[in-house]
Amino acid sequence: MTLTISADEYNKFRKILEDSSGIMLGEGKEYLVTSRLRRLLERESLLTFSDLMAKMTTDRKLQESVVDAMTTNETLWFRDDHPYRIFRDKLLPEAAAKRRAPKVWSAACSTGQEPYSLSIEIEEFKRKNPGALPAGERIVATDISPSALASAKAGKYQQLAIRRGMSDAYLKAYFSPEENDSWSINAQIKSRVDFRPQNLQQNFSLLGKFDIIFCRNVLIYFSADLKLDILKRMHASLNPGGYLMLGASEAMNNLQDYFEMVQCHPGIIYRAK
């Protein structure tokens, strides 16, 4: 099947994708759309993108499948290292000093590597500092992609995925080997994480209040207005003095009344005012 998308179809699809997920496609990304949606069109017996978009207006499941296919699920364990060093060496000790069991939100958690990495860091801290953290720490992990969340909840990873950032020591301590050259995360690490579907465009106040929010490498896909709206709502979701962690290429603009920058050398985090 030779699949092409016209300029008019591409522009219409960009608008539909942004309206449904917040994701903005730039100019010249037609190849990305055709490559990621080819199998979906074949599965639905659709011949053109116009047919696909017409069906999306009445088929919510199809719309979810399209967003799922277009969502970038690129992730690895302990990505960029310094956010986890800050979490381990600054944020967890602060929580311990306050005798507070931290509540953490991993927004856009993809297939689970970030929240499970955070859970491992909590477990390591508790092992090295017995009794320092009161019981009850929780990690809420959300994503818009149903397939990514299903993989995350399963907590089972193939060898290629597990080796992307996972040390041998942590692999031995926190994973169990399975058949077909895969690994399952241990129950203790898994039990700390609660996976939920969440579109960041939509109201997330029902998730509750958090001490720490990880929202890394997702806001770069949104418009400036949507990014500003999300960050303001995340501020409202943080407890007083709570922290927000963004990706290395993401900056905080025009929100001086909401957050103060904290330099961690290396790395920057944002404390809620």
C-alpha cells in the first residue's frame, strides 16, 4: 500500500492532533504521519487520510489509537542522570527532615521507566537511611497513551529496553529474569507506583496535591499558550514549597510569580511560591 498525505490533509491532521492531544507537528513532518499511521489505516481498511479523519470524528477509540501512534514513547532508565541525583541527594533528604512521606507525580511517564526509576531511588534512600522517611510515599504516573500505560503497568521489559540506562547492580537488586530474554520489576518497586491515564490538556486536579512533579521532555511538543496553562495548573497541584522538574531543553518563562529557580549544579529545578 502506497500511502501519501496531501498538504491540505496534513494541515487538517495537524489541527486535529493538537486539539485532541496538545501535540504540535511542525512543517515537513508528513513522513512521520505516514510512517506511524500506515498500519492503522490498513487495520481500519481506510485508503486515505481524509477517510481516517472523517472516521475519527465519530469513533473515539480510533482517535485514541491515532494519538497513541503519534505519541513519542522514547525513554530510558534514569534519563539524564542529574534529575535523579537531585531527587536522591536534595529532595528526599528534605522530605525526611520534614518527616513527610513524599508524593510524586511522573507526568507523561511513557512505558514506566521514569516512575520506576524514582521508586528505585526511594528504595535506595530508605535502605541507606532506615526510618528517615515515614511510610506512605507514593508515585502517581500518567500518560495519554493507552499502550504505553499498559506496558508500564505490566512492568516487564525486553533486554534491549532494560539495558538503556539500567546498571547491573540495580538490575540484580530490583528485577527478576523472565523467559524470552525479558525482565520483570520487583513487586516492592512496582507497588509504590499508581498508573493513570491523563491528557495534560484536561483537568488534572483530581490527581491530588504533590510534593514533587516530574514533567520532563513533553512540554516541548505543546504551544506556548498550552505550556503556560499546564505549568500554572501544575503550580496549583503542588504543595507549598513543592518542586517541579522540567526537561533539559525546557525553560520556565513568564512564571516568576509562581516559581523560583533553584540551581543544583548541574541541573535546575523550580520551587512553587
